Amino acid sequence: MIRIVGAHGNNLRHVAVEIPLGLFTCVTGVSGSGKSTLIVDTLYGHTAARLNGARVDAAPAERIEGLEQNRSGDRY
């Protein structure tokens, strides 16, 4: 499980979400609701920086939990 807590980039207002691992997961919502900000700017940005040392400007979030469990090639 990946947990994003306190995401507040662009139009997000301290959103908390849990995303299960090993499943196909869709993020849906109306236009302008923050789907891309949540997944691309927040989750991808923080994941790329933490796991690969990428230099990206990630959208702000209080914390993202669950990334460390897959760092060593652990099973989902």
C-alpha cells in the first residue's frame, strides 16, 4: 500500500489517499479535480526523487508512505 498524506499541490487541499500495490488502480474525477497533480506531480515526483535520485520538482505533500517496501526488489 502506498499512502499519500497531505498532498496540496495546485488545486489539491491536503488530500490523503491509499493506493494498493499489485492491482490495476484508476484515479477518476471531474476535469480540474487534481488527478494529474496527485499522480504525476506528487506521487511520481516524490517516487522518482526518493528511489532514483531524480531532480524533479514534486508537488508538496506532508509524507508518502510505502515506497520503502519495494526498494530492494521485494514482491508487491
